[in-house]
Amino acid sequence: MAPRLRVGVLFGGRSGEHQVSVASAASVIAALDPEKYEVVPIGSTTDGRWLPGVHPGDLLASGEPQVRCLPSSAPSQETALLAPVVANDHPLGNLKEKLDVVFPVLHGPYGEDGTVQGLLELADVPYVGAGVLASAAGMDKGIMKALFRQAGLPVGPYLVFLRREWESSPEMVRRRIEEELGYPCFVKPANLGSSVGISKVHEPGEMAPAMDLAASYDRRLVVEAFIEGRELECSVLGNDEPVASLPGEIVPCEEFYSYRAKYLAGESRLLIPAPVSPEIVARIQELSIRAFKAIDCAGLARVDFFLTPQEELIVNEINTMPGFTAISMYPKLWEASGIPYNELVDRLIALALERYNDRRRSRVF
């Protein structure tokens, strides 16, 4: 019998998507076959402490708002396994000797943005998902859209401002938005997900609170023109030769797909597969793969679209580590496309090892 792979599952993190990450990690761990994998959960608190041995399922059951440390008097098997990997609150040391592959189930800044990916690159450990470049580009909505435009993908009108610009020259910022985008429009932090910090601005009086909210999360602010249309999503899987799933459609229970509509209200609907023509399906799949390649993504991603009443597709964004609970859109789209959740997790780990081995072919000296 082949030895089990030691899989480190990173979760939690410092972003506003901390709890989403905990839920995603619990689903991933539950799907890992114990006969094939030895799972090592590694939590990260909202204040940046790394804590091995904390199972995300325990947190979900207890309702704890963040990862808590295990009692030092009773170290777990996982804690012993990782010592002295996590030294001085940083998972460095001989990490490669302790883990065969890492699944960073982290959403948002300080996890999905290339920071953790860079850490794992330095430790020379295989990991699931996009590399440093794609993670950073996919996280920043302004950079992402610029790369999409350069690749010839259909992108809606948008503007990018610095927090300093808004705070020093709010009238100039407001005037540009009104002249180039108009109302309604959406104001977002450039680097965040799960619709945290996003506002729909209907008229001038709503602009300042929306910009201030976005600026409380990031120094880069993205303002997007309102696009009338249906919200469609497509999952992508692979490395250099990615494939796309059937698309799905989101029918929000609120005016837009806000954090509350996604996770709290429980009334938004997911239509899988999306009720669209075969021609639209093929076009979505083509654009999804092009978006994936435009930022040099790897492993997995979910690409989000608008479908206008004129049946024009607009690429909205790419998520390099989408929500991964059993009821999240990414795995559900693959389930509808013939890949069940357990097999999907297996494939992602295999893709991580494949990409690591390919990267080792490149000379560093």
C-alpha cells in the first residue's frame, strides 16, 4: 500500500472572508480520503497567528469567531508533526520535510493574494491553486481587469482610484465617476472577495459612504458601471491545459449579490446548469479558459460573467480560490459536469504536484 500523502490544509486568515475560509476548509478535510491522505489542519487567526492542529469543524460547531489555540498542556498529533515547522508564529523551518502538499483554503487578502503562495514557494512545498503572480493579479480587481482587456476579453467600464485620491480630492473623483460611468454604479475595494465592502450607488448622495466603506478595506478602490444582465459563473480546472465546467446562474435575493445575499439570507438561488443556449454555454467556457490563461492561473478558478439582454457576455472577475463548501458554486458546477466533490479534491492535489514537478524543471542558477 502506497504511503499516505501528508496534506496541510491552511484556513482562517486575516481577511474579511475568515469565516468563509473556515467553512470551506471543513468541507475539504471531510472530502480527503483517510486511506490516501494524512490531513494536517493549520489555522490562522484574524490577528495573523498560525496554529497547527485546530480542526475547522470544531470552530464551526462552537461558533467561535476565529481560530483558537490548542491547550499547550495537551498537544495534538498534528502539533507534534509540525514542530518545529511553526516557529515564531511563521510556518517556515523544515516545512517541506513535514508536508507533501499544502491546500491553502484561504480567501481574500493574506491568503488568496500571493502572500501565502510566496511563503510556500520559499519553503519549496507543492500547493494547490494559482501561483504568486496569478494570485496577486486575480485578487486585485483593477489589475485583473487591465489584464483581461489586454487579452481581448470583454470587460465593462470601470475606474480605479487610490484611497489618497478620494480623501484629498473627493469632488474630482466624484466628477470622473459621474462623467465616465454614471449612476447606478458599484464601489468596491480592489482587493477583497465575498462582496465584502461593496456598495451599489444609486445617486450622488450615496457616493461618499460607499467610497469611505471601500477605503476602510483597501488603498485601491474600483468603481464599476452598472451592467444590466444575468449573473453567470463557470468553474475552471487544470494547469496548462485547463477545462471549463457547465455554467451556473445566480439569482440574488437582494438588489445585488451582497455578502448577506450570499451567506446570511439563505434565499438566493443557484441554477445549475444555467438555463442558457448551447451557444452561450460554449462562449462562456471559451472566455473562462481565456480569462484563466490571461493571468497565468493554475489548479482552479471560478470566472464570473454578466449576460446582457442583448446576449452579450461581459467578464466580471476571476476568483483563484473560490468558496469550497459542498454547496459552493465551484464544486457544484463540477458535480453537474461529472466530477463529484471527493474526486475534485483529488484532482486538485494531483494538479498541485504536477505543477510543482514542472516548476522544478526550471533552472535557478
